[in-house]
Amino acid sequence: DKAIAGYRATYDAAPELVAYAPGRVNLIGEHTDYNGGFVLPCAIPYGTAIAMGRSNAPEISAVALDLGNAKDRFAIGGDAITPLDLGEWENHLRGIVAGSLAFDLPVHGANMAVTGNVPQGAGLSSSASLGIAMALGLSALNGQDDPDRTKLARIAQWAEHEFVGCSCGLMDQLASAYGEADHALLIDCGKIENKAVPMPDGARILIVHSGVKRGLVDSAYNERRMQCEAAARHYGVTELRDLDETRLNLDRNGLDETAFRRARHVVTENARTLEMAAALAIGDYAAIGNMMQASHQSMRDDFEITLPEIDRLVENITSSIDGEGGARMTGGGFGGCV
Ligand code: GLA
């Protein structure tokens, strides 16, 4: 409703469609996606809605309804689209348009009004939800109502890499594109295959915001990714997904301590993610709790992406759950939600 009203107020016409995509919460499998590993996110009932209509001019006009009706306008055309120096939401939109063209999807001139309720900097993928909504809407304006959702996810990831500056994996975009109600999504990020895992009857997911907003962490994120790639080179594997715990320990000579711990997080987290998906399918809350606890400790000690406030919150929640489930930080880290 807000997207439609904002569109009418801005462009003095009715939109042709409203594109919507959700944010996600990751249950387990952190920083494994760009290592070809496993993740287990689920879509959440918070997302981004974009009212859209075609225009005659070969350009995109957009209004950000949650940002004081800030506007952006740019011509459509491969090299003509550039990121703005201090741009944020603008660069997500620009990146999706440039990415669509880079992936050979034609883009029609359009007006759009954007609104969303995924909290930003909370580790709940507000940007993937914006990117997927935008990519879905653009392809619908082109007459594609049932697009290849993996391709849309790749376009949104391309936009993050090229226009936003974060070398993210593909989890958030796939979770937003494929998430289903009452299911988590087990994604094999090496094969790019996903499988919906039903949530057990009566299970509840509680997302608690630590109150610590993630700052400018793209640099720390990109650094972790480089450390993982360095470890993969040391072990002679294409991706850390191809490493098991035996070889991890046996062949560690010559690898520096930090890179070793980063690799250990990824290798053990992959195993935990598969175990957690199996535990979820049969509603084994004790196993779920153990996996979540081990995952949090590994993020804290080996991958070093948690904060003391987050650790405390996880400890408090874990002790109050008393074995009936588990708690861990979710998302890229350095703040956000548990
Ligand atoms: C961010 C990235 C994802 C993933 C997570 C950590 O959300 O966008 O690709 O790497 O961090 O699991």
C-alpha cells in the first residue's frame, strides 16, 4: 500500500505492478557460502516492496519513500551506469540495472517507488531483499513473470560486488529469491542447489536485535574472504568446501595461525550445517541447540566476527532456552541480530 501510494503521489499515475522480496535470517552456515559450502537460511516476513511502471524514456526514475522521498534518476545503457560516490540505496538500484544488462536481460525505462521494513545493518539482508525485488520487478516489466530465480540472485550478487563494494557470497540473494513460508532453505553453495526443509510443528524462530548496528564492515568481510582463499591455496583445494577435518589438521604446516582458524571455522561449520538440517527435519531440539552453540563459539573464537555484547546476549538466551533449542549470532557479523 505504501509503495502504491508513494508511486501515485510521485508520478501521478497508477503503477503496473508491485515487486516484493523478503529479507532472511540465517539459522546456521555462516561465511560458508563463498567457500562453496552449505547454509541454512529462511525468509522472514520483512521485506522490500517496489511499485513500478514503464516509462517512455530509456531511463530509471526512483523515489525512496523511507528516506524522505530521496530521488535518483539515471539513463539505461551498459557503461553509462556508474555508482554514485556516496550512494547507498541508489547504488543498489543502479547495480541491478547494470547487472541485468551484463546478464543479457533487457531493461525497460521505468518509474519506481521503493519502501521496505527489513532493519538495516542488522544482518537480515535488507540489501538482498532490495536487489531481488528490483530484479524481479524489472523482469516482470519485460513480460517475464516466471524468471530464472538463480539468475536474479546472481544479478543481485553482481550488483553487490561491482556497485556496492562487498564481495558477498550468494546465500542472501538465493534465500530471498527462493524462501518459502514455514520452511528453511538448505543451500549447497558449491552446486547452487537448494532444498526446502520444513520447520518442525510448533517451532518458533525468535530474532533478537543486539542493538549494535553493523558499521562499515565490508573491509572486514572482504578480508575474511581473502583469508579463506589463502587457506584454500595452502591446502591445494579450489574451495574450502573440498577440505575435511582430517586434512585440515594433517596438512596445516606452513599455514599461519589466523588462516588456519578461519579454515577450521568453515570446515566445521559446513559439517554443522548439514547436521542441523537433519536435526531440524526431525525436530531434535537438543541437537539443534548443540549445533547453534558450537557455531557461535566458532564464529567467536576462530572466525572472530562476534562482539562481546553479542556473545553475552547469546549466553543469556541459551541459558533461558534450557536445551529446548539454541541461539547464535546470525549474518555477516560485527553486530546485528541473534
Ligand atoms: C553476508 C553475505 C553472505 C554471507 C554472510 C555470512 O550476509 O552477504 O553472502 O557470506 O554474510 O554467512
